[in-house]
Amino acid sequence: MKKLNEYLIPFVGLKLGKHQFEYQINRTFFDYFEFDEFENANIKVELVLEKKSLMLELNFKHKGTVYVPCDVTGEMFDLPIKGELRVVVQFGDEFNNENDELLILPHGEHQIDISQYIYEMIALSVPLKRVHPGVEDGTLQSAALDKLNELKVTEVKEEVEEEKEIDPRWDKLKQLLTDK
């Protein structure tokens, strides 16, 4: 996959201390990852990179909306999302990103690609069940909701359990338990 150059941070030239970066994420960002869970996105990502003498700390925060279909009605709506992620970057002999919160870069590396972290942070902040706010408060009018309301069970019929005759042999067995 082609690297997104705007998400490469050359940390070698940065002074020790905190540095802030801001990114505006839209649909084209997710096209690079071939992610098609939602139609559009408008998300602001803030990154605070703290450079220390032996490591880097990356603190991501994001807030925005994604345009997704409702799981109940199929209507499209803007779903608000937000989240955060903290990643510690250390330097070692070889590249290792097996841990979600720890990235090990080889000595001599001069830049870090943060696009994968932004992608995962946003993708994981979208809830599994997406329900249109109009469904929850009852203001949404759609053909699917009308059909669901039409088919909704309005009355539960209680079945009266008929008393069946009990075999008299069971009464004799019950007496054995009480006669002790």
C-alpha cells in the first residue's frame, strides 16, 4: 500500500518537548485503506507528539461524524464519534508493532507513519450497532419504520394452562416422601 506522505512525521528535526499536529479526515483517507463501512467522514484528529530523549509519546484524539446507514431502517445519517489513543514509540534493533500501545522502531529511523493508527482509532470508535437518533426518539418517518410498526405485536394472548389429571400413582409416591 502506498504511504500517505502527509501522515509521515519526521521526528529527527524536532526539539525535545511537545509538538501539536492537526488533521482533517474525510472519505479519501479511508479509500487508501479500502474501507467502505461508511459513505463519508468529517473528523478532526489532534495529535500531541512528546519527544523525549529515548522515546516518543503520541496522544491522539478525534471527534467528528461519519455518514452511515441505520441498522434498523437503512436511512443514512451522520453518526457522531470521538475517541483517543496513546502510543509509546521506543527504539530497538528491529521494527515491531505487535503491541497496540507500543511501537518499536529500528535505530536510525527518522520518521513515523501515523496513518494506520488514525485509521484504526476511527474505525474502532464507530459502534457496532448504528441506530438513527430519529428511531430512538420516534421522530423519524420512513417506510421501513412504518412496516415495522404495522407488524409489531400489540397484544399478547395468555394461554390458560389446563389442569391435567394427575396420575394417582404419583400421589402415592409423594406420600412416601412425607411419611418419613
